[in-house]
Amino acid sequence: MRNFNFMVDNDGPIIYPSFSNTPTNGDKKDEMPSYPSYVTLFLAATDLATGLENMYYTVNGEAEQPYLGMIRGLKKNRQYIIRIRATDLLGNESEKTINFKTEKY
């Protein structure tokens, strides 16, 4: 008798945003995180079954662009909404949105 295993993958990748600095307003859950304007945002994603194919992002509703390394060059004293979209090798997709603001430094 032979064994046969198979797996079903209906889930998109898990997205992990990571900032180069900690928030200047600490971990206050009731406030939007605030970072110095020189902060850099790094993105990563993993897929438990097939692997990551692509990752894209938008900044404040602008055109979507491929994620190629890091997001930096943010303006001082602004609020940001960054939408991240990741696809795995089967075309499963996931999204994550992060909201934060920058300060004057």
C-alpha cells in the first residue's frame, strides 16, 4: 500500500511590516503610532505552503508599486496609510493596512 499526501492552500501570505525605529509615543494603544520622519519601513511576507510570489504597496492612495527593498523618504508631520498586498505562488492574495504619522524630526 502506498501513502499519498496532499495539501490545500487557500491562504495568502502573512505580511510583516517592520519600522526602523520604535514609535515616539510608545505603545499607547489608543493613539496612532508616531515615528520620526527619517523612519524606514521594511516589509516581509511568508507563505506557509507555497512561498511568496510578489509584494506591492501603496502610500496614501497613490499608484500601487512593487516592493523592492524599503520604504523611506517620508515627509514630516504627515499621516500615512500604507496598504500592502502580497501574493503566493498559487495566486492567493492577502492585504494589510498600516496607519501611522510622522513627526518633525
